[in-house]
Amino acid sequence: MPVTQQLINLCASLLLLIAFAMLTQRRLLSLINLFAMQGAVLAANTAVVAFSTGQEHLYWSAGLTIALKVIAMPLILHRLIDRLELRTDQETLINIPSTLLLGIGLVVFAFNLALPISQLAGTITRSSLGIAMASVLLSFLMLITRRKAVPQVIGFLSMENGLFLAATSATYGMPMVVELGIALDVLVGTFIFGIFFFQIRETFDSLDIHHLEKLKER
Amino acid sequence: MSPLLQDSLQQALETVFMILLAPLVLGWVNQCRAWLQNRRGPGLLQPYRVLRKLFNKEPVLAHRASLLFRRAPYIQLGCIVLAASIVPSIATGAPLSPAADVIALVGLLALARVFLALAAMDVGTAFGSMGARREMLIAGLAEPALLMVFFTPALISGSTAFGVIVDRLALAEFQIYPGLAFAAVAFLMVLLAENARIPIDNPSTHLELTMIHEAMILEYSGRHLAVIEWAHALKLTVYLCIGIALFVPWGIAPAGHWSVMPLATLILVGKLFAGGAAIAVLETLSAKLRIFRAPEFLGTAFLLAVLAMLIHFLLGT
């Protein structure tokens, strides 16, 4: 196995490890730091893929990842929770050991699904496809097991990380235009989420999205 | 010199070296913690001074103490010394190494713990039984995690014999195994739990409600306590050696190379001190968990170890 492929595998595994860490994390600040770390690992992975395949545009997307997901978004989120004064532990809908067990199940499922595909592929990134799918599913799990709005948004953003890894490992990334578009969308999305947080809190005096269920009864 | 004699000499030297080094490693961890907490610390040699003091004192036994209570410290020390001689630390291919594979090694460490827990219940005080129960709760959760941690390197090397695993990992061509990264994180969590370090147990506490390991050995005194303390220090060293052998094995001497052994010893001591400092940093950064959070902590370790195996299956070959 060439060294670059080993590095790619290592980065992909670290991304999955961080996805698991996010699943277990109760504290909001650590969650944001983990998200920034996941972005950094993703950027490193993209850069290694760019180096080993000679795809110039992947360097750009690695740079974009660092600028947006490692620096800009964590900063925005930090400022948001400062202004919302959210410092307490976040509750989860099901307890954390069960969430982890579910997570392992999802990983097995994703690996099984990706194994035949990656065996047919000839790309250097073929084995990280399973990991990318697993981390998408894990972020999805985080999205549905969290009660409060901010961890849900972080779950959503980390799902985007997983999708990005999937794109890089399946087809060496998307075309530049698409990548730029997505990056902008996610950035704008984060801003809009921030506005939503304030609106939700103003209406219900809390960020528990449980309150949103009342809307449908009238 | 005949090969058998040579091997035995190597084994004896290695084991004695580990036994003598163990209090120093513990002293180093405590000293690092003191530095990180802005204290001066008792110095590196404090565990040796404590041992000398305890060996000179007369042991006081409870009225109801049975033979088990008096023998348990020695059985515990024996188990851990045997574990120390099985783990390849300075050189691989020690003669005692094939005596037990990694699964038996886990069993050996469990045996030591079971005897200490039995001895703690033997006198019949409330604290002893409470500590023993808590210790067995932690042990029951940490043991499967430790076994799973061993399985990933065993899968990579195709053997459960510790010597073969280390030979394969240290001396074969360098390759990144992402599975091992997961296993290393899981192992670190198990190490902290099994050695009564901070997220699970506080080694310096004497507050009755929170202590686990200290509660078990509350009734011991004199040379019995000294033997237990020594075994405890040796256990920490053995765990560090297991971690070194599995995850950073480079620098270990191949079997039968006497000329490399002084260098390998130096490298081992350096790694042990680096590992000890890392433990001190981790302990300073984290707060003690409530006892009911411990299953969550160790459950995470177990799942990470399972994940390590899955990753190895996906990426391996």
C-alpha cells in the first residue's frame, strides 16, 4: 500500500473517530471544537488526495475547508453561544451508551454497503468511501438524538463534512463551481441558523425544539 | 554460555529491572502532577521512601482476618510480576513470553484483582466490601474493552502471542494502521480505569465516598500494604509497557541481540517517562467522573475497540 493511501485511510479514520466523539459529547463548547478538528482532518485528507492524484482544484477545496469549517464557522458558533449564553450540558433523547451502540450498528451497515463498491473501484481513495458513509450516518444520528437546536446544527454541519469526504473518495471531489456553491450555501446557512436560534428563543424562551411541535396542533 | 541459561538470564534481568523501576515511574507521574498543579511535589524517590517505611512497620491485622487476607497481597504481586515478565518490554523472545498469550495476560491481571477484592471483603468492614464491589464493577467493564483492544493487533499480526505481535509490528516494514489509532485511544481509557487514575478513581483521595482502590486496601498495614503498593506501581508500569509494545514498539531489541539491549533499555525508560508525563497531563485536564458515569466511559472504550476491528476489516489487507 503506498504511503499516501495509508495517510488517506488514517485521515478518514480520524474523521470517523471525531464523529464518534461528537456523538458522546455533552458539552457545547467541546462539540464546536470537535467540529473544527473534524474540518481540519477533512482539509488534510483533501490535500493528501490532491497531492497524490494531481487534482489541482482539490487544493482549493482544502483551503476553503480550512477557511470556512476550521476558522469561520466555529467562530460564528462560538459567538452565537456566547450571545445566547448557552453554557450548560446538553441533554440527549436516548442515553449515550445506547446512542453509541446504535452508532456501531450504523458503522457496520455502512461498511457492508460500501465494501462491494470499493472492491470494484480502482481509485486511491476507494476504502474511505465506507468511512464517509458511516460518518454521514453518525452525524444524522446525532441530528435526531439531540434535543436542542445548536447541537442539531453542528450535527448538520458535520454531516456536510461526511458528504464532502464521500465526494472526495468516490470521484476525487466535485467540480469547482459546485464546491464553491456548497461552501457559500453552508456559510449562509449558518448565518440563517443563527437568526433562527434567536427567533426560536424569543418565541419559546428556550432552544428546545420540542416546543416547535405545538405549532401543528392549531 | 548455553542458550537456555542466556535466555533465563535475560528474562531475570528484565523482570528485576521492571520491578525496581516501577516505584520510580509512579513517583514520576506524581511529580508531574504536582508540577502541573503548581506544587513542588515530593520528589521522584518518594514511593521508595514510602515502601521502606511500610516494610519497617509491623502489620496490624483485624481479629477476623483469615489466611486469605494475609496471602492476597503476595498472590497479587506474584500475578503482576508474572504479567511483567510476559510483556515484551526491552527485548522480544523472552523464555516466559510463550507461557501466556494476550488473552491469558488479561486473565492474569484479572486474577490479581479478584484476590484483592476477596481480601477486601474478608475482614467484613463496610468500606472494604464497598470498594471491592466498585472495583469489580469497573473491572467487569474494563476487561472486555482490554480484550477487544488486544484483538486488533492480534488480527494484524495473525497471532495472539504477545512476542509475535510485537515482532511483527516493530520489525516489519513501517505501515500506518488506522485501526491501531482507535485501539490506542481505547487502551488509554482502559489504562486510566484499571490503574485507579483520575476520571474513574482518584489515587490521592481519602474521602470515603469517592474512593475505589483506596477503600479496598484500607485495612492493610505494614509489609502487606507495602507489597500492595509495590504491585500497584508495577501494574501501572506493566500497563504502560503494554501500550508501548502495542502502539509505539520501535526501538525494542530483537530476540537474542545482547548488544542492542542497553540502548533498548534507555529507549524504554524514555518512553515510560513520556507516557507517565502524558498520564499526568490527562489527569490534570480531566475531572473525576461520578461512579455512574464510569460505565459510559468504559462503554465508549469498548466500542472504540470494536470500531478498531471494524476499521481494520474495512481498510486492512
